[in-house]
Amino acid sequence: MSSTDGYTGDVPPGGPEAGETEASRTPHRVIGTPPPAEERTLLGTTQSEAPARPPRELPADPDDLAGASRAEKIVAALFILAMLAGIGFIAAYIGLPVGTGVDAVLRSNLALGISMAVAFLALGVGAVIWVRRLMPDVELTEARKPLASSEADRKAFAETFREGAEASQFVKRPILRRTLIAATLPLVVAPIVLLRDMGPLPGTKLRYTVWRKGLRLVISDTGRPIKPADFDSPGGMITVIPEGFQDNDNALVKATVIIIKFEPGEIEYPTNKKWVVDNIVAYSKICTHVGCPVALYEQTTHHILCPCHQSTFDAPRGAQVLFGPANRPLPQLPMGVNSEGYLVALSDFKVPVGPAFWERG
Amino acid sequence: MSWIIARRRRPVAGYAVVLLGLIAVGAIYAAFSAQGNPASASSPAASQRDTTLGRQLFVQNCSSCHGFMAQGTNTGPSLIGVGAAAVNFQVSTGRMPLKEIDAEAPRKPPVLNPTQTREIAAYIASLGGGPAIPAPEQVSTKGADVGLGQEMFSTNCAQCHNFVGAGGALTQGKYAPALTQSTPTQIYEAMLTGPEAMPVFNDTTITPSEKRDIIAYVTETRSSPNPGGFSLGRIGPVTEGLVGWIGGIGALVLLAVWITAKRRVQG
Amino acid sequence: MTSTNEAPAGTAGEGPVEKVLEGTGTFLDDRLHAAKGTRTLLKKVFPDHWTFLLGEIALYSFIILLLTGTFLTLFFKPSMSPVTYHGTYVRLDGVRMSEAYASTLNISFDIRGGLLMRQIHHWAADLFMAAIFVHMIRIFFTGAYRKPRELNWLIGIVLFTLGMLEGLFGYSLPDDLLSGAGLRILEGVLLGIPIVGTYLSFFLFGGQFPGNDIVPRLYIIHVLLIPGLLLALITAHLFLMFHQKHTQMPGKGRTDKNVVGQPLYPYFMAKTGAFFFFVFGVLALLGCLAQINPVWLYGPYNPVAMSSDSQPDFYMGMLEGALRIFPNWAWNIAGHTISWNVLIPALVPLGLLFTGAALWPFLERWITGDQREHHVNDRPRNAATRTAIGIAVITWYGVMWLEGANDVIAEHFDISLYTTTEIARYAVFIGPVIAYILTKRICLGLQRKDAQTLLHGYETGIIQMRPNGEYVELHAPVPEEERAELEARMTAPVPLEAGAQGEDSVPDPALRGPVGKLRLALNRVVTESVPLPVGNGHGTNGHGNGHDGNGHGTGVAGEPERAAVTSGEGGKTLLGHDDPEDPGGH
């Protein structure tokens, strides 16, 4: 095998290899490994009258010419189909408007998608039939060079590298080397420092929510404050937020609360009964696992289930964890009534809400 | 036909048969699992005659679990004070009379017709009050604020029922059912009475107008077309992933096999 | 470029096309010295197997992602400023949402082709990741990561990671309820990191969650930074594959010193071009027939709201499952909380997977002592331990993946919700062990079958009656093509010599000490295989050489008897029964 370009598909212009027959001298046979039986073409006998053309590496035509012309018609038909589909795509784009509603989008999307799919798939199928039936079947062999360079090359590389290192004085003059490194170190650290203003420091912000003494609980999305008499159905649950914070996502993501109405006697330790009004308990809606809103309340079992990872909290008993990956109970909001009889917070939560963090304590 | 038979031993024939089988199974399943039309319930005012007839129906159909005077037994809770709305909901959705005791009573074709349902409801209402069956204008979604309905549904309902009401799992075999077949009246009644594990959303926490908004959101969304194609169940990325793997990668693997298949020389 | 590939000038008339081609070629070659290199490239041989196209699915999906993504950037507004929607989708009329979400609705309902581009983009992302999975699995099971391709394997793992992040950030851009909940979970996980967690979270989100910065920041990471990295790494990945030449499946005439297949020009170009059209076509079909990420149904992100059936896209599913499966362990020490229930699921499974995958080629080299170059793929059955480990890892991953969808599974298959988690907690340990044992035994059984086939040939179904009245079935020898495949085991790892058993030879330094003994032990496990029959010519010859007089297999010449013991046969013949001589099948 020649090592200059590594490719030995060329048939030598001279005589055949020892032991090979007349049939193996056909131009599109490959030296080295006789192709398997199915790959051997039938053109061996007919190709021998070829005039003084240079030896080919690839045959010009497939074996089955009749089948090829049939295939050609099929491929041509597919390509015409693809062309029509492409035109159809443009026509659908121009002709089918959107912006009037969901039905219009459905029509347009379907038309555009189907025409695009037909265009591409027809092109693809045509191309594959082209390759399989119109191109002659070949199997070629190419040599692999060993990837490791020769010992001589490696030695030469090492020499060049060594010489350059010596010439550069980098190794011989440590002061230069060390001061260079010292010079570049701050430049490397600087981009990291530049990221400092990406955000404020957390400080104690995670410990507190916006709940304050006297802040009314209002129903989320409608903003109505609640009197205990309004929420008088045992088994009831509703999501409430601090009044005035409807549009403040940063506040709501920690301050959202669910209130649950129980029958008398259902609420037990460790729920803090001083924060319960008329058998209504308020718990943080933010799961203590990783922070999803946790409002899946099963009235019959009194379980609050988080739909994200199935942490389950026992509502009558201080929202203690019953199952699932959450480690801490849902914090209970200290709740009372104000002078007008509306439900209000007595203070902020006594523990941080939501997912635990390092400084939580 | 002979074209198919001539190629029956090709490797691709096996894949083609499997693919045809899958398509056939899918098509048959889709045909047979088509949802029926939701039933509509009428709710005229209760009358004394309703109550009497209702009592008879109650004794025949309900008293074995709920007690002769609806006071409750080991197998069925007391119905005193649950109200006509609760009865109408449970009976018109076919949940009651219960066929077998399971984690949850499933929706099934109702056993009692709307008139009988109304009569039983009137009887139970006569026993201890409770929420009444909403009038048609109470559940009409004309002029409803669907946007507000979306927000409230998302906040209060989606965590159990899923973002469009396709249903969701609860614990220990319970589930929040899909809302595809619920009538506006049934949705209203469910919110009002909190059937089974569902919490109660009375009319002072979610007002009747807001309930109508929620009903409008549910009913309009479930009937709205899917502009992106088949909805894949509207349950999120799980079915999307299945379709992507089986449909997308599957199709491309088949095409890859075809592209690289060894040519069989004819003759 | 001189016309070496065409008929010599003069034999075919030089038409205008040829003139243009020649002109262009000369122009370029005068400046680039490109003739020889380009010719080599055009003649480059590409081996053919359908599993070699799996990486192409990923490549073409990536290109389609770039194309559709560019379209989307023309219309998407990466801003979290609140707006009130009054657009085409009337069911969200009056709803407060971010500009990002509103612009996504605009793309879907008001831009022609917008929904199609969005859906193709998202399907392409799913297909990209799925293709990387199957491609990586194919590489693993065929041992194509072995020398000299370890670098490419490592690049692939980085591509995998980047792809996951790119997808996560991409579907978080529309700021809908589902992806917003996912971002909240990401923030919760960040918060759980000891010491720096709160700082990381505040820096990423520009303050408390959700803030105003996350969508624009994810936007630039998603459209510029990660695609740039992906493009560079994919280019490196492909270049390495070109330079080292693709591997090939075992077969007749295929050795570690050649590559057998079809040339790039015109065969491989045509086939790969066709496959690009197929990928695009399948994606277009998905994009119009299968609705994906219908953000108008999820609604805008609302910190107060949550939906059941909340899952991330499938490639994040394993992390989700890990979070669900883990028990609620946490420590509280001196005023500081370590949330193991969040930290371990988020960091350990994926960390183990990626680290293990990255180290695997080197670990396997150390265990097998195999320093050779490998260009012929292994059949998975011939590398029984590797295949078994692969299936075990897939099982382990798969259990957590399924657990990520446990509420959907519980609802639709009527299984109690807690039960799914409890089953998964055990299955995640027991499943891989069972999978390993089963797979290894199946592989060894398949090896045994191959050895028997080589030795005895195929049953022909022709029954012959001998003169003495005995009936035998004739066997046909294995055809040439298949023989090469079945014999491909010759490139399997060679067991390490344990060094001297006697007193006066020095054991191999690499095999000394506890580490060396561990290496030996692992080597025995990994190289456990069924030996090929020796001198396996056609049917009857095998009996002369492959069996001694008692009909026991002597195995490969020089192979120690150990092989018979370790494959669990304990003295019985490896190649089966004392079957009667079958005279047929020369």
C-alpha cells in the first residue's frame, strides 16, 4: 500500500495480481479485498471492449439499466411532487391569513406544515432511490494510516519545541516567567469580578415576606378581603395574598397563602391555635421543598399535596410533612381579625417560607 | 399485491407489519374512546310532589348506604345539610348510586334521569337545607370574563385538574377528574359543594359571577381547536416526549435503515 | 483543480458547464493549493450502517434549530415587563403577562408560519436530545469510544450537557406557567447549595425570584453563547471523526487497518443530503400534526398558580424524578441548613453519570490493558460486561426518568401516587443489578450461540438417513459474510496475564498491590466470554480441531482453562452437548 496519499483504490495499469483471474481485471474491482458475492457486478464481461480510457475508480452506470430508467421516472415524479409542494407552501403562506382566531391558525399551520413535509420527504425519498438504483453499487476500501506519527517525526517535534523554548529564554530566566504570570493573573480574575453587579447580595431578604401586622388577606385575582363569615364552609380552601400586592410577583412568590376552613375540633397541635380564627388556618402556599405553590388540598383526608414532587402536608396538624421530599412543615401565618372584622395578618411568618437555604438556621 | 408478497422476506417487512399494527391499534382505540356529549341537566324549582317522589327514589336507590333517613351508615355519609346541589351533581354525573367502593366514585352514565335526580335533590334539600341547584342564568357563560376565569382557574383549580382541566392524580388512588364532560351546572355545583376530596368554594369566596368566568374558561378551552395539530392529551411534556421518541426517532431510524440497506440484486 | 476524476480532456466535449467548473477550480487552486487535498476528501470512504446515521439526526436537528431559531428571534421580545393582553387569543384577553409571553402568543397566532416555526423548533430540540441519547448509546455499546476516539467521546458528553441546558433555557423563554414553575424549582435548588447558594440565586435572577432579569439573560445565553459553543464543539466533533475516519461494523474484509464503504462524492453526500431532507420533513410533519408546548393553554407565569401534570421536557426528566424519589433528609447544624433532599438529587445522579461516562474509556483501558487502536466496532454481545453495565445504567436512569412522570403514570394507569414513588425508591437500586445480571448472561448466551453456529453451521432442515438407519440433520456452513461477523470477536479485550504463578518470576508491576489485584479481578469479569472454536473451517472440520476425543471444547488455542470455569459451565462443554457427527455441510 502506498503511504503518500493512503488510498489504494487505484487499479494498477499493469497486469493482474498473482492468482487473480481475467474477471478480476475489470476496472471497478478493488485490490485487496474481493467484494462479497452480491457486490460483484455483471459488467465484467462487457467492459473488456473499453478503449484506451484511463482506469476508472467508479463505474459510470448501474448494473440494472432497465430498472434504473424505471427508477429515474419515479425519482423525477417525486421531485416534481416536491416542487409542487414547495409552491403549495408559498401559496398557503400567501393565501391563508392568521390573526383572526385559533381556527385560522390551525388551517394555516396544517397547510404550511403538510406542504413543507411533503416537499422535504419527497426530495429525500427521491434522493435515496437515486442513490440506490441509479448510482452503481460500489464498495471501496481505503487504508488507514496509523494515527501515531513516526518516531522520527516525534523526535523532530520535540527538538523543535525544545529549541524554541531555549531560544525564548522562558525557561532560563525565571524572573521573566514569574512576573509574566503575575501580570496576567489579575486580568484573568477581572472578568469574574465584573459579574458582581449581576445581582444584589441576599442579605436577610430571604427570611422575610411582605406580611405585616394589620395587612389584610385578600382573595387572589379578585382582591376581595374576607370576613370569617364569608368563609364559613368547612372543607373550603382558597388562595389569598396580601392586600395591594396583586401585581408584585417578587412579593407573591413568597407571600402567597392558603386558608382552610375546618370543622370545630379538627385542628390540633402543633397548629398554633392563637393564629387560628374561627377554625380557619392560614398556611404559606410556598412548598418548603423547592418552592412550587402547594395548593392541592384534599378535603377528605385534610392533606395538602404539592403537585411538583408530591410532598404532602397534614393541614390540621401544623402542616407537618407526611410524605415526599419536603423536610419542613408549611409555615403558618399568624392570623387574626381587625376592627372591621376582616382577616388580617398579626405579623410576618415566624420562620422563613419556601425552600431551605444555607443561612436559614 | 404481488409486489408486497415478493418483498415479504425483506427486513423492512417486519418493521412495516409492526408499524401497520401500531397504526391499526391506535386508530381503533381512538375510534372507540371518543368522548360522548355532555348531558345537560335542567333545574326547575323543587315542589312538594318532587319531595315525596324523591323520598321514594331515595329509599329505593340510596338508603342502603346512606341510611333510611339519610343519616349515614358505615358505607355512606350523612346527607343531611348537603343540599340539592350536591345531590344533583353526584346523581347527574352518574357517580351515585355507587357501583363499587373504591378510592373515588368515578363518573359514569347516570342511572336516574334528570327528573328523578331533581326529585331526590328536592327530598334531600327538605331534610336540612344546603346549597340549591343553580338556575340556568346562574351558569350561563354569556358575557363572562374568560381571562379572569383563566387566572382564577389557574390559581385555584389547575393544581388538581391540570391547566385546562384534563385531570390529575391525588393520593391513594384518588384523582381529580378531567372536566371534558362536565356541564356548566355540574361545574358550578362541584365548586359549591366540594364533592369527595375537592375543597368547597362557596359563593362568598368565589362569587357566582367569578364561578361563571371559570366555567366559561373551562368550557371554551375544552372545545377550542388545537392549532398545532393533535393535542396529545393536553397533559404536557410527557406525551410530547413519547411522541418525539416513538414517532420522531422511530420514523428516522426506519428511514436510516432504508437508506443503508444492502441492495438485493434482482434475478 | 485538474480534471483527474473526469474523462481526459478531448474524449468528451467540453461544454459550458465543464468550462465553468474548470475555471472555478483553477481559480481556487491557484490560491489554496487544494487539488490533492480536495481529491482525497472526495474519495474518502464512509462505511455504511444505519446506526451511523443517528448522530446525523442530531446534527441536522441542530441546523434546523439554528434556522427556525433565527426566525423566532425576529419576533420574540425577551422582556419581563408586564403587559395586559388584548390580542388574537381571546381567552387570555385582559390577562396580565410578561412581554415575552405576549410576543410568544403573537408569534403563534399573528405571524404566518410562526406557530409552525415554534413547533418545529421545539420538536427539533427534543429530537436533538433524543438523537444524542441514541447516538451516545450506540457509541457505548459498540465500543466506538475506544482509542483513538476518547476525545470525541468527551466532546460528546459536553455537547450533551450543553444541549440539556440550551433546551431548558429555551423553553423557559416564553415565561409560561409550566416553564416558570421549572425556573422556580431551579431557584429552589440553587438556594439549597451550601454557602454560596443564596448568592448564586440572587446573581442569576438579579435579586429575588422572579425579578426582571432572568428572561433577557437566558435569552442571550440561549441564542448566542451556548449555540456558539455548540457550533464550535460540533465542528470539532465532526472534524475529529473525519480525520480519524469513521469506525466500521465487523464484516468481511474489514480490519483495523482499512475502512470499507462508499466514497463521499457522490454517494455519501447524496445519502446524507437525503437524510437531512428526511429530518426536516419529519420535523415539519411533527410541527403541524403534533401540538407541542401550547403556552396559550398553560397561561402566563403566575407565582400564585400551579398545575398538575407539571414536567420538564424529557431530557430533564431524570432530574425531576430524582427530586421526587428522594426522602426528606436535611441537616440543621449551628444555624445552617444542608438540604440533602435537594442537593443530592440535583447533583449526584447526573454528576455520577457524566463523570462515569467521561472516565469510562480510560477505566476500560486500565481494566482490559488494551492499548490498541480500534476502528472496528464491537458487537454488543461480544463485550458482555460493557453491555451489561450500559443496560444497568440505562435502567437506573430510566427508573428516575419514569418517576419524573409519576403523577401522569399514576393518573392514567390507576396506580396509587405514593406507590409509584415507593416502588421507584427500591427499583432504582434493584433494577440495575437485575439488569446487569440478565444482560450479561444473555450476551454470553448469544456468544455461545455464535460459537456453535461457527462450529456446526446452520441447520438446513434436510434430514438424511444413514445406511445404518440413523437420521441426521444436515448442516450448512456459515456463509463468508457472516463468518466474518461471527468471528469479529477476535478484537475483544485480551485478558491480562496474572504474571507468574511460580516462585521465581516477577509479577507485572502494574498488577501488584491492592490496586493491581483490583485491576486483575475486574479484568477477569470484563473478559469473561465464550471462546471461539479453533480451526473452524466448515462443519465437520470443527470436530477435528475444536473438540478433543471426549467432545469437550478446547476453546481458542492458548486460552486458559479459566475461561471454561468463569463462564459458569463448571466443566461441562462450552459448545454444548456431545452431538453426533454430522457429515453434511462441507
